[in-house]
Amino acid sequence: MNQPQIQEDEQKHVDAFNARIAAGKTIEPKDWMPEKYRKQLLRMMSQHAHSEVVGMLPEGNWLTRAPSLMRKAVLLAKVQDEAGHGLYIYSGAETLGTDRAEMIDQLLSGKAKYASIFNYPTLNWADMGAVGWLVDGAAIVNQTALAKCSYGPYARAMIRICKEENFHSKQGYQIMAHMMSGTKEQQEMAQDAINRFWWPVLMMFGPSDADSPNSDDLMKWKVKLYSNDDLRQRFIDRTVPQAEAIGIKIPDDKLKWNPTTRHYEFGEINFDELKSVITGNGPCNKLRMKQRNDAHKNGAWVREAAIAYAEKRAKE
Amino acid sequence: METNIALYKYCVRIADTSLILAQRMCEWCGHGPILEEDIAMSNMGLDLIGQSRGFYSYAAKLESKGRTEDDIAYFRNEREFLNRCIVEQPNTNFAFTMMRSFLHGCLAYLQFRTLVKSKDDTIAGLSEKALKEMTYHVRHASEWIIRLGDGTDVSHEKVKEALENLWQFTDELFEMDEVDQALIKSGIACDISMLRAEWDQMVNEVLAKAKLERPLGGYQSKGGFNGAHTEHLGHLLSEMQYLPRAYPDAIW
Amino acid sequence: MSTKDNWPTWEVFTQQKNGAAHEHAGNVHAPDAEMALLNARDVYGRRQEAVNIWVVPSVAITASTPEDMGPFFEPGNDKMYRWPNYYKTPEGIKQI
């Protein structure tokens, strides 16, 4: 085939692909897709999966210290769900042609990124409330949008996850509500938690639209349906009244309701902090990477043993 | 011995054993050898927490002093905990964890299978649920013991070491005292000494498939179910109980 | 990456209630069929979603391709006589 012919064929594919996206159809693994679409999706999905798995650690930190058996069970179920959700998303990402072990390698070598929020420490029990309420609350805003994205396996994973995650944010809010109606020390713990987590949670939505390098393509392809700033605003609008209802103070002096825009106005986000956390210089980046690397390394002989056994049986 | 006092103690022994093992399972969460196994161990942890809550609640009711499941779990010291010592042993590595689940699980399975027929309806009901759970835990652990034992040289060595280290806590699984005697007479508890032969058979079968030799002789620990523990329990409890102890007035 | 570190995938099909058809739930990584079954139970049965599970090695599945869509499925378009509502029932007859 000559060169112009190849280009013409390629253009046909691109046109057909764009038409499918424009018509709101989903793209499935074996469908033709532009290489850049595949790459961007793989980056986004593997980052998302890594975030679920690394996200087990800050909450896992309190499993053995949960203050009641009910709370222990709820927290364990929640952290376990995160493992499950990581698994679903890896599985969706594998349909793009990269296997899970390879993605995990990229995480462990520091090449792949994950949500910045998990590089902050969990320092008191109220952090379990703050993480559930705010971090999972932010995740739901994000994931509800992704459930309508153009890539079928991603959208389906999100639908399942949103259904399961419904309780995560609620249990977090319940912990906060309990603590705010509890003793003075409990109220202080709750306020301390939100003081530390509020701004990093806002950063979770990513840089502001003007500085979001991958956003244009992702929005054109309907992988992202809303911009970072839109989603952030949506999160703030729904969270502020929840905070007021339990009497917890959001650490932002500039926060106020604007009746004209019908949105909350808020203070300036320190995107330099976000940048340094994402590039490996947050409070817990080294610890999280060590924890994941240790687990992987310590589990290698287990994974190998199981394969060795299966190979022996297959030969019989 | 008065039935209610005996029954209280009987329930707390079961509940403590489930809870302490659950606590060990929690330690794995986020650190397992593969994602699927993280999920599996969490499931087992959740089952065990559920079992402990059921038996604590019943114990609290029998005691009728207005205490809750949490009061019993969080406000007793190490000498008052009545779990079998095997469950408080540290995770060490995946082979230890699976071996511990296996050796204890086989007994728990047999015990609950008998308790399903208990004359005490609450015990029978709680045991019915626990029996299903333990059936799965034993299956899961057995599959792993076999794969580790007959996997690679490294895995064989590790699971062998686990077996040899944990074996000293196996006689204790069958220990009984006047609590059991009182309740066996009234058809409430089960005579675990009668389960030994079947336990031996279950264990031997899996060990054979895993190409592991059953250890012989050696020291055997005693008395966990009456508060005689290993050094590990105190550390586990101080971590588990610290919040409610530090803030006794708080409701979480 | 050695294969020893990457367990193969198995497609998981769950039956949500007795008598219902098995539906695709997702997949798991597992070294062999028995472990695949256990993993599937733990991953896709956390909320009592299943009464029965099948696991199938992912490599054993043969799927039609997007290019097959036309030739495979469109020929059914003009065969309306395969559907019961193609047939008119004479008036007064309630059931056939």
C-alpha cells in the first residue's frame, strides 16, 4: 500500500471514531481508536487504579485502632472496597493492552502517579471521618461524571464503583457528625482533621483549567465531561452545607455564598503545594511508595509459589 | 457452676478468639501479596469481627450489667482475655497467617458445626452463620497451604517454618475446663475433645497434599482460654483499645 | 516482567439468583481454576451478589470483532417473522 492510501485509511478511521464520540456512543476495547486516546485513557485509568490501592494505606493505618467494633467493621469493609475498586479499574485498563503487573511496576518505580491526597498522613481518628466524607465525597463527584465517559470498560467500572461507594462518604460524614456532637476533645479532633484535609481535598480535582495540560483532548473525546474547576465547584457547593449542619468550620475565610452565581466563592488554592506533592515531595510520598514496594516484594514468593504449583499440576 | 456464668465465659472465649484473629487480619489490609488476597483476607476479617460482635452481645445480655459488646472488647486487660493463644501470634509472613488460619479454622469449623445443634437457641443461631464462614476460611487457607507447601523451595521452607512454630499452640485448641463441663451436661456446649480425631484427619490430609510433615512432640502452651497468654497479646490490645481507654466518655 | 509475577486473568460470571442466567461480572487474576473461583467469590460476592459463579480463562474466550458487526447481526433485520408480534391474531381469540 502506498503512503497516501495509508493516510486516507487512517483518516477514515479517525472520522468514524469522532463520529461515534459525537453520537455519544461508547468505544469498546477492540474498536479502532487513535493511539493518543488509548494512551491518555491508559494513563488516566492506571492512575485512578493506583489511587484506589494507595488509598487503602491512610485509612488502613487506623483499622487496628478503630474505637468500636462496628466502626472497625465499617472501615475494613470500606478499605476492602477500595482494593476491589482498584481491581475493577485495573481490569478495565488491561483491555487497553497493558497488563496489571506492568502498571503496578510503573507505580512502584515512581513512574506512574496517583491521587495527591493519599500523600497526607492520617493523624487522629477523626481523619477517618474526614477522608470518608471529603475524599470519597470528592471521588463521587469525579466518578459520577466518569460513569458517562466514552470508554465502555471505564464507564462500566465507574457505574459499579459509584453504586458500591455510596456508603463510603456517608459513613465518613456520620463519624464527623458523631464527633461534633461528642466531647470537647472529639470536637477538637474533628476540627483538626478538616483543617488539615480541606485544602488538599480541593487540590484532588487537579490544577485549574488554565493549567490542565491533558484536559482539552480528554474533553474532546468525552473521557472527561466536566473540567477540573467545574467539578471542584460542584464539590464545594454540596459540601459546605453539610459542614454547617454539623457545626464544623471550613478553614477558608474567603468562603461565602454568592446568590447571583448560586455558587460558593472560595479562597486561593495553593497549586504549588499540589505540584510538589504530585512530583513526589509530599509529606507521605516516600512512606506510601515504601509500603507498596514492601508489600509487592514480600508477596513475590507467594505469587511465584502459586504459579509453580499450577505449572506442576498442569504437567500431570 | 451456674449456667449463666459459664455461658458468659464460654461466649467471651469464642468472641475473643474471633476478635483477636480479626485484628491480625486487619494488619494485612493494604499489604497483601496480591490485590485479590487483600480482598480475601479482609473478607475473613469482616466475618470474624461479625462473629465476635454476635458472641459479645450475647455475653453482655447474659451478664445483664448494662455493658455493650464494645465495653467487653475494649475494657479488659490481657490477663482477662480468653482467646486461644494461636490467634494472637503475629502475622510474620503470609505462610504464618495462612497456617494460623488453617490450624485454628479447622477447629472453629468443627466446633461451630457441633454448636449448630446447641440447646441454646442464640448459640445455635450464631454458630450457623459462623459455620458457613469458617467452612470458607478453611477452604481458602487449605488451598494456600497446599500451594505454598508444594510450590517452590522458598515457599515450602516458609510454610514448614510456620507449621513448626505454630504447632505448639495446637493442643491448647482442645483445652476444656469446668465451664465446658457444665455446659456440655446441659447440651449447650460441645465436647471439643471429641473433635480431635476429625481435626487430626483434616489437618493430616492437607499437610500430606502440601508435602509437609506433621511435627512431633515439643512444648505445648496452655491456658489462653483462662488468660495465660504469650507476650504478643498485650501489644495487640494496647493498640486496639487505646482510643476508648484514652477517652472513656466519648461515644464514637 | 516475569510471568511468575503476573497471574493469568479469568472471566467471572455470576448467577444472581437461582434459576437466572449467569452474567459477566468482571475478571480476576489467579494462578489456577480453584483459586480463580475463590478470588471471584471474594471480589464479586462481597455484597451477596451471587448464588453461583463460573470462572473461565480469559484466553479461552473467542469474541466477534467490531468489523463482524454488520455481517453477524444485521441479517436479522429483515426477518420480522421471527418475532411473535409479526403475527396478527384473529379478533376474539385471546391466546394462541
